[in-house]
Amino acid sequence: MRGEDIYEEGIVLSAASGRATVAVALGDACEECTAKVFCSAGESKQNTVEARDPFGVHAGDHVRIVVHGEDMFKAAFLLYGIPLLLILAGILLGTYVFDPGLMPTELWSFILGVGLAGAYYLVFFLNGGEARGESMMPDIILVQGRD
């Protein structure tokens, strides 16, 4: 998946402790980009991206960053694959656990599956930021204007 890396250029907004916040201009491809999970688009026409900084950049430096294809795949699996598996597991488990009664078994099974996926998202977004942040963070690969 090395050929699927995304390269962008931007300006460093801030840098500290081996990390940098880089402003990257929104392009036409941003709407359909699978790497949107790495960016935090605000009201302006730019995204900000947290990136690993092996060069010791400073605010105002022009840099080139790379988002690796395998990181995009991991992010997509964490955001879509696992919840889909949890929904399916909840539906399958629910059909064997719930007895038909007031509501059909299928409805209770679906509610169980969606509840499992919702609980996963809750844990993922409240607790998972630190665990996934460093391993899937884009890298600064070039600082323009430096020797």
C-alpha cells in the first residue's frame, strides 16, 4: 500500500515535543478523501493536521507531509469495519438470545447490534484518541528552505 500515500504541503502553525500542527489548504480532492479522519476542517478554507516532527520545525516553516496508505486503511477499519462486525454480531447473537414477545426478535437483535456499535464509538472517541494518535499520525518528510 506504499503507492497510496498522500503527500501535501502546508505551513506549520505550532510545534512542540516532536509534533507539529500543519495548516494544509483545502483542495478539490478533500471532499472525497479517505484520509479526512486525520484532518480537522474548520470554518476556514484550510485543514489542520497533527504530524510527527523529526526535523524540529518552527511556526511559519513550509513543510511537506505524508499520510501513509496503511494508516488510512487502519483508520477506515477502526471507524467502519469494527462497528459493522459488532452490528452483525449483535444481530446474530440477538436472534438466539431473545424470545419473541411484544416485539419481534429481529428488532431486538438489531437494537443490540446498534447498541454494541454505539458503545464502541463512545469508547473509541472518548478513550481511543491517545492510543491511535501516535501510530497513525502523518509524518513531516521535508522542510522547504532548509539545508
